[in-house]
Amino acid sequence: MNDWIAIGALALVGVLIPVGMMSVSYLLRPTVPETSKRATYESGEIPTGGTRIRFNIQYYMVALLFVVFDIETVLLFPWAVAYQDALAADIPLVRALGPMLLFVAILLVGLAWAWRTGAVQWAQTPRQLETDRS
Amino acid sequence: MMIEALIAVALIGALVTFIAPNRIAGKLAFAISLVPAALSLWLFAAFDGSGNALRDGELAFESQAAWLEVGNYSISWFVGLDGISLPLVVLTTILCTLAIVSSWTPIDERESQFYGLILFIEANLIGVFAALDFFLWFVFWEAVLIPMYLLIGIWGGPRRKYAAIKFFVYTNVASLVMFGAFIALVFGLGDSVTSFALPEITTAMLDGGPEGLFGLGGTTLASVVFVAMFLGFAVKVPIVPFHTWLPDAHVEAPTPASVLLAGVLLKMGTYALLRFNFTMFPDQVATYAVPIAAIAVISVIYGAMLALAQTDLKRIVAYSSVSSMGYVILGLVAYTQFGVGGATFQMVSHGLISGLMFMAVGVIYNATHTRMVTDMSGMADRMPIAVGILIAGAFGYMGLPLMSGFAAEYFIFFGAFGSGIPYAPLFTALAMFGIVIVAGYLLFALQRTVFGPYRLETDYEVGRAPVHDVASMVVLLGLIIALGVAPDLIFDMITDAIDPIVQGGEF
Amino acid sequence: MSGMASVPLQDTVLLPERLGNLTGLDQFGLAGELLATLIGAIFVGSLMLTMTALAGPWAKRKITASFTDRISINQIGPAGIGIIIADAVRMLSKELIVPENADRPAWDLAPIVVVSSALLGFAVIPMGNGIQLADPEVGLAYVFAVSGIASLGLVMAGYASANKYSMLGGLRAVAQNVAYEIPLVVTGMSVVIFAGTLQMGEIVAAQGETFVTIVGIDVPRWYALVNPFAFVLFLVANFAEVGRNPFDTPEAPTEIVAGYQTEYSSVYFVLIYLGEFLHIFLGGAIIATIFLGGPAGPVLPGIVWFIIKIWAVFFATQWLRSAVPRVRIDQLIEIGWKGLLVLAFANLVLTAVIVGLIA
Amino acid sequence: MAVLQLPEWTALAPALILAGTALILFLIDSIDPHSTNRTLLAGTAVLGSLSSLAVAVWYTAAGVGATGIDNYGVIDLLGGQFVVDQLALYFMIIIAVVTALVAVASHDYLRDHTYQAEYYSLVMLAATGMSTMAASNSLVTIFIALELTSLPSYALVAILKDNRGSVEAGLKYFLIGAVSSAIFVYGVSLVYGATGSLQLTNIAAVLESGDGAVAEMDGLLGLGILMLIGGIAFKTASVPFHFWAPEAYEGAPAPIAAFLSSASKAAGFVLAFRVFTTAFPLEATTAVIGVDWTLAFVILAIVTMTVGNFAAATQENVKRMLAYSSIGHAGYVLIGLAGLSADGGELVMGAAMMHLLVYGFMNTGAFLFVGLAEYWGVGRAFEDYNGLSTQAPFACGAMAIFMFSLAGVPPFGGFWSKYLLYSATLEAAADNTVLLVLAAALVINSALSLYYYSRLVKALWIEEPILDRDSLAQPTALYAAIVAAAVMTVVILPAFGPIADAATEAAAAIVTQ
Amino acid sequence: MTVDVQYYVLLSMAVFCIGLFGVLTRRNALLFLMSVELMLNAANINLIAFAFYHGNLTGQLFALFTMALAAAEVAVGLGIILVLYRNFRDVDVTVPRTMRW
């Protein structure tokens, strides 16, 4: 049987279980509508403002960084799979390993740059704030 | 390598002047321009060529170097002088030097750029007359336009922008037409031509003409190209009815630009007509001789009539140029030794005379700040020498014997009268009538401005002309008289180069 | 442990086919096969859910209590095990309170996404005794991929709740996931270098070979032994990936109440809660498979060893929960990007170089 | 020569040097992120691009890629994914030249900019992409190079983060770029589907063999080729994907506009030249899809040049005028592809390549002059440029040269390349009369273009300034770049022989292969 | 049990057209970006299906590159959309009208 059909079956099960639980709960649970219950929870205070808050720019920075590095793994996986075979086939080490090292080296230059320019730094120390302002 | 040296000196001089401070630019440019002037005189003295450059003549100072290959054709750096081009080169260098001198007074802003452009024009003008490869020639030909456009546009009179654009558009469109036509001709010549060298093309044209192109037959193609090129050059000359840019350009241009424009730039057109249309297309010349002659005569008379109606001295001189160029065309179309030779002689002569006239008008304008005939009278009182020279120039225009204008017009009429064109005597007679009108308007204008009581009211002193202006006019006058007294000074050389063309073309 | 290598640990016959044979369903052609597959899937799903149910309401409390020297649930059933049923009934019958302004479709969908993404991962895990639903060639990449979907569920939950705490929790979950996903995957890649394949079955089989023989005992080629550095890295990254202490900032009850699940109640809460535990087990399963030889082990059947191994990982998470303080969000991100990522790359490069030099 | 001793991959050195420069710039920035040492950064970039140029020129001179007994032949790399031939080296030279000019000019233009190092390294990366594109010989590498060019370009256009124009330009460039690259890659997938290969030579081989699958999927192949043309049209700013150009050029920092309109366009054209000559040989392709693809380029060329020129003539904003004129020039160069339908097509293509080189100087220079004007803070409309020549005669002189050259007025380089294009088209027209229309369109459009180019010259030199301006600074580097470009536009004349030879040979090599 | 290649092509064309439709109709920059991703993935479907059809790996390999580049494109695109939002307070692509369109 095709692997992916099995996976599909599990996916079906994976969806059916929660949906089933929801249905059971739907039948069991009481419903007592009351407006104040539905208020947004803010530790008992009266909720203020909306949720469209402006959050730290760093969330975007790491997200962008992630996209780049994550895709890099996609390109590395085929190499990792083929590496041993390549060595077994007597392909010189430089040709088997060199491209990957170069690839990672370029990535690391990128990481170093992101590091140094503060892309992965969540909060700035007072001293950094000072130098930035000047 | 002498021609290259000539061009290089002017070009480098232009650059040096461009970066020089405004204060010394005028004197510096003058000093630099003396080098090509002297060099060209030396060329004149050392001239050893014979025959026509395009007709297997013996070229003087020839040099040729491969430049680039385009498809089946090669383009080369190919320069050399013959009896037609040498006098024009000398005319160019001398007029440029004098134009620089005559700019000292009127030009008082952005001098370094101004003189730089003048020298740049000089380099390209020399190139135009010396180049024997079509592309090289075309490069120089077009390169003249841009500085002239700027000279008129920047330092010109109140309507300079209009005049500059008009000049640029007219001449550029004309160039485009001419260029396209010539390229079509070269393609039409097929395999018999492998380069853009003019002598080679000329030979191919005379040895059978074009094979045809894109469905046009050889003869038709030749006729179309002839007409297109004639129109293209006619704008440059200019010939009625393509002359309207000229008065505007002249009136708005600063004096030195006018001197160069009338003195040399117009000759580019007639020179090109002679080199291309009248050398390469003898058959077409014969076919279209009557209309061309008619246009020439119309130019002569209509130009003169227009001049008669003007009250602006500069405009008068400008229109008279249209008229004079008509003579040149008449001489060319006559297709006899004297006709074509006279036309060439007239190019030089008119260059000198019109240069002189523009200078004189400029000197008067510098002093009085007006050019209107109606404003002035009795100028002879205030600036006797300058006015004297103006009168001398005007007589030159009218063809007073012993001045170059007389010789030129004599040659032309003589040549035209004996020409084989139908109605040749009639055309000649009509053209001669033009001289009467010329005399009429010049004398009329002079009488109003020069004589009588001085009555111009100004809040500034109108005094004598500066010595350097007078000196340069004297030089020109000297040349005019010299050519008038001894036309053989250049006429021998010219006829030597003309003969190969007109032999066999006699009709 | 001797002789272990001779026992075929990995059945080439996968669970659906085996079930088909067993039940005779394979005689009914495609429909039968599909049915067998579905039964297999239900079996795997139930197995995992059972473990989660055991771990969530009961084992977790017990373990924590032991660490903090307390007595926890002991009333219902032996050692309080009946709490599982009690909690299930209690939670399922609670009223569902939908927060105002909630983005309903996303809010409803989030729990399902969290649960099913975790469940999906188990499809390719070889659990011993032939219990493996599928063994595609890209198994490891597939596991990483589906476990990554969970963070989508979390951010959906956080966003749809229209609550600032939830929002922050969801964002933190994403930031954390993205920060540790890469070290995780890159470290996993260093294992792939050894195995030369992404197929889970193959990886497990490769670990069956003998690594060294110490005093007559054949030590298997478990990658945790071959490359302990990678194992530790992977373990740490995995803790962060599943959001356990010391990396549980997305929930961080002292900072943002309960993070993305603040507004959830009733069965929705149960699902999210279950989903988290499923993720812990999935992480454990991955670790077991690629580092600990999968279901391999002496004496006991494979499935038992497998469960022991994943429970060991679960135990470790609970241990850390009690023993290690939570890191701040800024520290968390910086540890990920500046520490683990660099170490992961160093590990990858070193592994590759050493493997290349030895070969 | 030492080339023989070098390992094969060094044939890509011009591109690799650029990539290395980009990495070095990143490292410099990593070492000191707050550095304001503009000279170091710009200097590194200039040095990198000049070395790339030097190596490319050296290879060309040494005969890399040229076929013949004494030469090194075409170098295939990575199993034919890359090919270093004369065409590749020729375009690498163009790209390196433009990059160097842009890097020099940026030194002053970016004086108060925060992201110096990033800027330069992005420029270098984009240049790497373009340089790689010149050598790509497979749709895979082409697409990667294409994106390597595009992605930094998007960022560069939007790099003035607080300037709404720049951001808007970046957005629009990105949106259209993303769509066109999606279309391009879909086209690639279709071509792959039809031929089963992504390497250009293999595609051609399959097409020529007329394999069963190809014949079945002729529709897909045709659609794929059409989509490839779409991607190329974007990169070269040709109709129908030209909309981004005016926006992007207007909003982008002027050196970047120069970079995009010269180097990026050249890269797009080398891609077009190579793909269509190598992968889709005319007869074989026509036999499969039933349509002659040069027809598409004939139409595109005419429409592009006409649209570009007419739109340029109506602009009031100088940068926008230049942007549209750049579209017009793309139309001229497209003739190079359209001409392939006839014998002598390689001459047309060679002429188009020459035009691109000359264009690299004159157009870069023109945009850099606009950059200078932005540096001065004079406005952006024609009127704002009035009378600048009184204060900055040199820069304005250079600009006049660029304008006349762009218009194709002799004696400048632009005239020559346009003429060569024209005459080559005419010669080819003997074989295929459709080309006559192209030649006519070229002439008419050139004549029209003189109107708006000379309008700018008129503003600079002839008009009086509207307002009194303070005296203008004379930033050395910007001036140097502009003057260098102007000098090259003129000095290229004597060197036209060898350049024409190189271009024609390069074109002939790929057309007849 | 294999599916004929033309069904994959039909699927990919459908996806591509949906993407194209989104590109042409969506004004939100993020949705625009997603539509472009759809178009890219349509190409990926094609590439992989054809790789299977032709029995070579080129297409699969190229699909990997396409994915990587698509991700890079998204990264750059998001960056641009961020600055867009900062400058225009909106992610509607029709809002920026500083220049004529």
C-alpha cells in the first residue's frame, strides 16, 4: 500500500479524533450565555484597547531570518543523504565536502552579519541604545 | 599626419580652454587657434596634390587607417586634401581665429565654454572638409551642429531658444534624410563596394551605378537618392524654400557664431553638394539640371528681395547669404570648369566677405546696441574705420572688381552662360539681375546708416571700434582684395580638382 | 545485548499490509486495503492518545509531585489513575466560553491543527513489532515538516482569541519555534550523514549494526553514542521546539497568564493540552528513532522498548520542568540564534569532516 | 598564457569575484556595524567590480571562449550548467563596468545613508547574479541567477526606507517582479515537461530530434516559450512587463536606477539571447510549435520602442523620461532577437549587443547625473534643471553628451551602435522583409527621441534658472563617475573596431552553434 | 497505481490560474504574495510530475531551488511590505500613489 495513503488515513484519524471529541462535548456541555463571561481576559481588569498591538520588530526579523535558514536545510538534506555514497564512490573529499562547506560558510557570513547588526538581538542594552542614539 | 595634428590641436585646445578660467579664455583660445591657422597656411604652401580626391586624384596629406568592420563594409579613418578642400580648410582656420578675436568684446559670460566650443567647431569643420570616408565625414558633419546649437542657444539674442531649436531641428532632419539616402545608395551598390570610402563609392557609381534595393531599380534608386541628398544638403546651404532657419539663427546668434555660420557652416552644404551630388551623380545632374538651376535663380532673386525688405542689418546680410548661395548652386549646376570652379571660389570668397560683413555689423552693434537701419545714421562720424571696412565689404558683395566677389561671380556667370543646360543664358541673365538688387539693398542700407548726421540717442558713449576688431576686419579685407586681384592664388588649384568631374559631364 | 543485531528489528512489512493479511481484508482489493490502512491509522492514533491521556492528567502531576516532595492525586482509583477519566468527563462537559471578538473559524480550527499535526508525525515512526504506518523515503524531513505545522496552530489560537496575552503567546511560540527549528533540523542532518537516508526504517536499521565491542558486549551503533554532542544538541532543541521548560515562554504563566490558550475552555482546551503532550511524545519518538535505535532493545519486544524510550524523554521534560527555571524571551531567542544554531552548524561541519576523513 | 593552468571553475571568476566582494562587504559590516567609513566600503565595491572587469577583459583578450586553434574554446562548467564563451565574457564586461560606475557614484550619493555596507553588498550580489546570468546555460542556473539579480534589486530600490517614493517603487517593482518570475518559472516547468531537460543544449537536441513527447506537447512548449518571453520582458523592461520601470526608476536612488536600467537590462538580454539561440533553434522550434518565435520579438520590439519613446516624450519628470527612454532602448535591442529570422541575424544581434555596451555608459551616466541633481537637491522636473550649466558646466557637458548619444546623434557612441543596428537590420531585411518595418521603426523612434533628449539639453544649457540656487557642491566621486561615463561614451569611438568584432563574433558563435 | 501526467498539469494549471486570479484581484500585499506563491507552487507541481514522467531528477532538483528562491522572495517581499506599512500605514497595494501608476 502506498505510504502516502497510510499517512492520509492517519491524517483523517487525526482530524476525526478532535472533531469527535468536540462533538461529544457539544452534546454534553451546557450553554449559559452571559455577556460578561465572554469579555477578553485581562487578569480581571476591564479590557482596554484592541489586540492589534504593535509588537516588537524583532519578531519579524527572526521570522525573515528563519525563512532563509530553513530553506537552506532543504538544500542541505540532499547533500547529507548523498554524502556517504559519494565518499563510497571515491569522489575526492574536496568535491564531496567542499561545496557544502562553502555553502555553510556563506550562510555563516550571513548569520554573523545578522548577529552583528542586531537582527537576532531581542533587547538592547542601555549602552547599545546610547551608541545608537549618537 | 598633418591633418590629424590640425584637428588634434583644435580639440585639445578646446578642452584646455573649457577648463581654463573665464578671464584668460579669450586670449588663450586666440593663441591656440593661431597654431592651426599657421599649420593650415603651411599646408597651403606645401600642397602637392592634384586632381579630384574622389576621382583618383593625387591626395595631399593623405592618411588612412582601418577603423571597424560593419557587416560587409569597412569604415576607416581616411583624410586627405585636394584643391577643393584645402582652400576651405584654410578659410576655416583663419575665420575661426578671427571669430575668436571678434568675440573678445561682445562675450562677457561663460567665456571659457564659449571659446572652447568655437575651437571644438573648428576641429570638426576641418574634419568635414578633410574626411574622405563617409562615416568619418558624417561624424564631423553632425558634430558641428551641437556646439553651434549651444552657441546660439546660450549666448544668443532674445529669441535664441527658438532660433537654436529651429536651427537644430532643420539641420538634423536634413542630415537624417541625407544619411538614410546615402546608406541606401551604398547598399544599393551591392558587392562592388566594400567600404565607406568616398573615392571607392564614387568609382562604383560612375562604373555602372547601383543595382537597386528593395525592389527599386538602379536608376530609380540613384534618382531617389540624388533628390533626397539634394534636399538634405539644400537645407544646410540653404536654398529657398528651406532657408527659413537661417535669418533666425543669424539674427539671434552672437557675432562670432554668425561669422562661422555664414562663413563656413553654409559652405558645408555646398561643399557636400559638390562632393556628393555633383561628383557621384553626373547623370542625375543632367536630368535635374533645369529645376536645380531654377531653384538657384529663385534663391538668388528671392533672397535678395527679402534682404531688400529688411531693416535689421544682420538680417540683410543673412538674406544676402541666401542669395549668394544661389550663385554657388547655379555655378555647380552649370557643370563647366568655370561654373563649378567659380562656385568653389565663391564659397571661399563668400566666406570671407560675409564674415567681414557680420564682423562689421557686430562691431557697430557692440558700440550702439542696435542693428536697426532705421535707428542709425551717420555712423561714419563716430567709427570711420569700421564703417569704411563695412562699406568695402558691401562693395565686395556687390561684386566690385578687384575684390574676390567680382572674380567669383564672374567665373560663375561665365561658366553658367556657356553651360549646356537648356535656357542657360536665361538663367544667367536672371541671376545677374540679382546683383542689381544686391546693390540696391546694400547701398540703401549703407546710405541710411553710414551717412548723414549722427542722430542715435544713447546714454553711453559711442566711440571708435576696438583695435583688435578693426585688425581682424583688415585681415579679412586684405584677403578679399588679394583673391580679387589674384584669383589664381586658389583658382588654379580648384580647377585642377574640378576638371576630372566636369570632363565628360559637359552638356 | 549480544545477538541483538541478528534479530530483524525492522519488519519490511508495514502495519497496514500486516493488518490486511491478518484480517484477510486484503482479499477485497482496494477497498479492503483502504480499510486495513484506516484500522492501522486508528490503532496508531489511539495508542498515542492513550499515552497522552496517561501522561497529561496523571503522570505529569505525579512526577512533579515527586520532584517537589508532595503527594498528588491519590483519591480516584489506584494511585489516582482514575483522575484521567474524571478529568476527561469534567473537561468535556464544561461550558465552552467563546471570547468576544474571537475570529471564529481560526479559533475553532486551532485545536484541531495542533492535535492532528502532532498525530501525523507518528505515521512514519517505526515503533517496533512492525507497528509503522508508512515508511516513505523522506521520512525524517516529513516528520520535521508536520511537527512544524503545530506552530501554525498555536499562532492561530493566539491570534484568534483576540486577547493580548494570547497574541503574545502565539507570537512567542512562533519566534521560539523558528529559532530552534533550524538547530533541530541541522542536528538531525548530522545523523543523516551517518545513515545516508531519510527513511526512518533505514535509519533505525543502520543503528542496529555494532558500534564497538566492549568486554564482549556489542554496543549498537546508536547515534546517541556515535555522536553524543549531536544528541545533546538535539535534545535541547527539541525541548524548545515542544515548548517545555526551560523554554516554555509561550505559556509562561507568570508572565502572560497561559499564552495562546488563555481564552480556551472546555474541549478546546483539552485538545490544545493534548496536542502539547502529543508533541512531547512526537519529539521523544523522533529522538528515540534517530538517536536511540528506535524500538531496539534486548529481551523485551520492540514496542515496549519504544514506549520506554519515549517515556524517558517525557520524564526528562518533566524533570527539567521542576528543576530548571524558565529563560526570558530575549534570552531564549539569543540562545537559539547565537548559541544553538552555531553549535549545530559546528556539529554538522565537524561530523561531515570527520566522516569524510575516516572514509 | 596562464589560463590553461588555472582550474576550470576559474572561468567564472568575473562572477565569483563579485560574489566574494559582496561577502567581504558583509564581513566588514559585521566587524563594525556602525562604521561610517564610506570610502572603505565604496572602495571595496569599486575594487571588486574593477577586478571583475579586469579578469573578464583579460579572458576575452586571452581568447577564452573564442574558438580557433590558438584559443581556449568554450568552457563548460558543472556539466554544462554554465558556459563561458565570448557572449558571457562580453556581458560580464558590461555588467562590471556599470557596477563600477554605480559604486563610485554611490559614494557621494549615499553620504547620509544608514545602510552603507548593505547597500554595496546588495549591489555586488545583484551584479553577481547578472554576471552569472551571462554564463548560465541551463534554465536552472538561469532562474537562480535571475532571482539573485532580482531580490537584491527589490531591496535596493526600496532602500531609502523613509522615502515614500522609494518604498512605493520597491513595492511595485517587487510585485511585478514576483509575478513575472512566477510566470517565468511556470514557463520553465512547461518547457521541461515538453522536452524533459532544463539544459539549453539538451533542449535544443530534443527539439531537433523531434522526439515523440515533444511533438505531443507542442502546445505546452509554445505556452512555455511564451511565458519565458514574459519573464525576459520583465527583466529587460519591455512590453508587456514594462510597467514597473518608470515607477522603480523614479523612486529608486538614482545610482540604483542607473544600475537597473543598464546592467540589469543587459543581463536580461544576454539571457534572452542565449535561451533563444541555444535552446530554441528557429527551424526545429517552428517545426514543433508551428509558430516562428521571432515574430513575437518583432512585435515586442516595435511596440516596446514606440511605447517607450512616446511615453518619454510626454514626461515632465527627468528621471521618468529617462525611464521611458530606457524602455524605448529595450525595444531597439529586441531587434537583435527579431533579426534572427533572417540570414545575417548574428550581425543584428551583434549590433544589439554593441548597443547594450554603449548604453551601459551613456544611460548609466545619464542616471548618475540625475543622481547628482538629487544630491544637490534641485527638483526633478525639466524646469528644475534649467540653467544648471552655469553652475556645473562639466557635469552638464557630460549630460549633453549622454543625451545626444542616447538620441543617436553623431559622433557619440549611441549613434554608432544604432547605426550598426540599423544597417544590419537593413541587410537582414533583404532576406525577411518584415525587418524593414523594424528598421523604419528604429529610425522614426530615434528621430522622435531627439525631441525629448534635446529638451533636457536645452533646459540645462539654454534656459535661465527659475529660482536662484545656492552654489552647488562638487562631489568628487559622483563627478568622477559621470565624467568617466561621458569620456567612455566618446572614447569608445576609436575602440569601436575591436568591440564590434567581439560582439559580432560572440553573436555569431551562439547563433550558428 | 500512477496518475497520468496530464492530470498533474491540469491541477497545476488550475493552481496557477487561481494564483494569477489572486494576483490580479487582491489589493492586500500579503494576499498578493500568497497568490504568487501559489503560482510558484503550480510550477513545482509541474516540475515534479514531469520529473516522474521523464524519469529524471532534474525537475525535482529544480523544484528544490524554486522553493528556496520562493522563500527568499517572500523574505524580501515581507521586508518591503513592512516598510510599506511603516510609510503608508496600510498594506493595500493601491494606496501608494506618490507616483503616477
